[in-house]
Amino acid sequence: MRALVWLLRAAVFVALFGLAVKNSGPVAVRFYLDSVWQAPLSLMLLAAFVVGAVVGLSVALTTVVRLRRELDRRREPFRGAP
């Protein structure tokens, strides 16, 4: 089973690496005040994925922290009970 998982990981890596090599042309992202950032398309896609993952994890983390605090607040009256 482990060999199959590693084989699948290798196939995904090769496919994504090939995609990155084929899409290595420069792309310009224009920001405000005439600021321009140029990088390969594959790097832009990776950056967009990373930013999305960080935003998603931060939202999930704040939800988990809020729910944990609420759970602790609701458990408080029962801590002193025998």
C-alpha cells in the first residue's frame, strides 16, 4: 500500500513539474500606483495557492480557537463538582 501511495505521489509530482516547465513564460501582475511584478506563470499559480491556503487555515484556526474557548466556558461550572 505504501508503494502505491509513493507511486501516486511521484506521478502527481511529475505531472505538476511538467506543467510548471511548460508554463514558464513571464506573466505581469499589475498593482496600484503602476507597480508591476513579473514572474513565471507557474510561480504565480503557486503563490496564489499558498496565499489561499494561508487565508483558509487562518480562518479555520480562528474558528477552532473560538469554539475551544466556548467549550471551556461551558465546562467551567462542572470542574468544581465532585
